[in-house]
Amino acid sequence: MFNAIKPLNPIALKLGGISIHWYGIIIATAVVIALLLALREATKRGLNKELYVDLLIWAIPISIICARIYYVVFEWSYYKDNPSEIIKIWHGGIAIYGALIGAVITAIVFAWKRKISFWQLADIAAPSLIIAQAIGRWGNFMNQEAHGVETTRQFLESLHLPHFIINQMYIDGAYYQPTFLYESLWNVLGFIVLLILRRTKIKRGELFLSYLIWYSFGRFFVEGMRTDSLMWGAFRVSQVLAVVLIFVAIALIVYRRVKTNPPYYLDNKFGKK
């Protein structure tokens, strides 16, 4: 009976010979929402909001390139024999951690060039980053990717999921865990937590570091359920990186509090700390 289930069309519309995919629309929407949230908070903090527009112009292409490089490096066994596929990003193959690394490096250089605090830039952007990731996972949903291990329809129905999600998790004759949804919901909760934290006595830099801890903690467990993980020997790369980021973020919070005593997030002092 369920073999007649048809997946949602990943193509939103066609303009001549050009296909516009839902994935691209969803990612673009996530970027716009993230930018608007960052601009609003930057204005409240007295920071020139045009900084984020300028930063985004550099961060988007660099993040995409880094996301692709990250993926290719850990799938080198395939790409070394198919080098022409390396630049064909439209065939799939980007990694969110690679994009995050690219965005952070870009922000560090950008802050240095503009002589402003990287930590302040990152703190304001933190809630935007995690809500963008929450929205972006629905692009994976439309493509029927980033799913978990095989399961049953009965299990999915026991989660009280809408039928359109259950049906979309029916792939090649079997149902799969909607890990995209688990991560998306975790990120939405993280967004709420960050909004609360930034109104407390939190030090500059700690909002961004809290984002790293929150996202990495959830990603560690979600990654363990996925079937498409990038591997490093016997280890899932994203799980290893998640653990590293959690410990590094905690260490930085402790070190900065003891050694540099940064100002509070709510202080409008634009120092370098």
C-alpha cells in the first residue's frame, strides 16, 4: 500500500532550462532570516549593522568553498579517482562544519581588518547561525538526505509526526529516521536558549562559545544515527569534531574569564577583548 507514496518534488519551479530547487530556496531563506536577526541585534548593541552585510558578502562564498573542501578531503578515496567531480558542488557534497570553519576564519580576518572585536561579531551572530541551521535542515528534508537508519512507519507515527514528514522519510522502499528533524528541533531549542542567555550576565564571547557547545552536543548524538557520515578511519568525523569543539569552547570560557576578564555582552564597549 505504501509503495505508491511519492516523495515531494525537490524542484520548486523551472524557468526555461533552469531548475530552481527547494534546497536552494530554503538555504537562501535561512540566510536572509539570519541576517535580519543579526542586523536587529547589532542595532540594539550600537554596532554598525552594515558590518554584517559586508561580512556576509565574504563569508557566504568562502563558507561554501570550505564546506566543499571539508567534504572532498574526507571523501578523497572517491575524488582522487574522479578529480573532475571536485568542483561539481551541484552534484551534492558539502559539510556544515566546513562551512562553520570557513565562516569563523572569515570573521576573524574581517574583525582584524576592521579593528573590531571578533567576539562581539560572533556573539551577535550566534543565534542567527543556529536558527539558520535549523531552517537549512529542511532543505535536506526536501532532498531526502541526511536521514538516519532504517525504521518502521509505526515508529514514525508513534512520534506523532505529520504525514508529509512520514511519507518523505519513505526512501527506496523503506522508512528512515528523520535525523534532519531531530537536529532542526535541537537547533530551534538552542536558539531560544541563546536568546535567553544574551540577556543575562554573560561575558563577551561566551554566547558564541555556548552556541558551539550546544550545537556540537546535539550534533554528536544525531550524527551517530545518520547513514551518510564522513568517516576518519573507524570514527565519524563530525562526532570527533563535536567533542573537540565542546572541550575547546569550555576551555576558552574558563581561560578568558581568568586571564582577560572580558566585558559583559550587554556592555556597549567595543574593545578588542
